Amino acid sequence: MPNEAAKVSDHSRQGPEERTAYAAFRTITTRWMDNDVYGHVNNVVYYSWFDTAVNAYLIEQGVLDIHQGATIGLVIETQCNYFAPLAFPQNIEAGIRVARLGNSSVRYEVGLFAEGAPLTAAKGHFVHVYVDRETRRPVPVPAPLRAVLQGLTR
């Protein structure tokens, strides 16, 4: 009988990446509450860090207004691979890049590094579909946002 773990394993999974694979970085401070009973950051927190890194970068670039903007990004897909544990009180450095930029959607890829580490402890992606805030219907990525995203393309 084949190994059950091998059946659910994704053989196309890639390993950790170097910092040079990412276009921009943002530091994230871990919190005591991020750790789980196993002594490392709980997996759900990584997804929060993805959101934080990308949205904070876009806000800082002046292309995302989370309160009044006519266009907002809705997450339609997310995924993460884990390579090494992270734990409070480490600082995390989130590398950001754009892997795919469509008419109304963007695939962001984020690598999470322990502060100063050469390789990702985890990496993943999420896809935003940009929509009209009121109608929630897809709209083209606004030109100023598109320009910033093109600068993150790898």
C-alpha cells in the first residue's frame, strides 16, 4: 500500500528562495499571541502577514485608499509553503513581488524571512481581483496602481 503522506504531497512544491527573488521588503514584528502551543507562529498568522505586507506597501506608495478609494482588492485565492519555523520575538522581513498582472487581477507572491536570514522560512501567494467598492464588480486595475505593481514584477 502506498504511503498516504506521499499521496497528498505536492511533488511540484519548490523550496525556499533567496532575497533577490523579491522586489520590495517590509519588516513585521511578531507578537506574543502569534505563537501557538507548539512554540512557533501559527500557520494562520502567515496569511495575515501576506495581507499586511502588500497592503501597507500599496498604502505607502499612495495607490491604495482603504477608506475612500473607489477600487478595492478582494482576495480570491491564497496559498503558503512552510520551510522553517518562525517564533515570537523574531522580526520578520516580508519580500513582495508581482508574479502576474492581469486586467483586473494581480497575483502577489510574498516570501517571509527571519530577520537577516538568506532564505525564506515560508513563501506563498494571494490573488486580488480589483472591484468597484460599491458594486463589487471587477474593474481594470487603475493606472497609478498598475504603475506601482509593474515596479514589483519579477
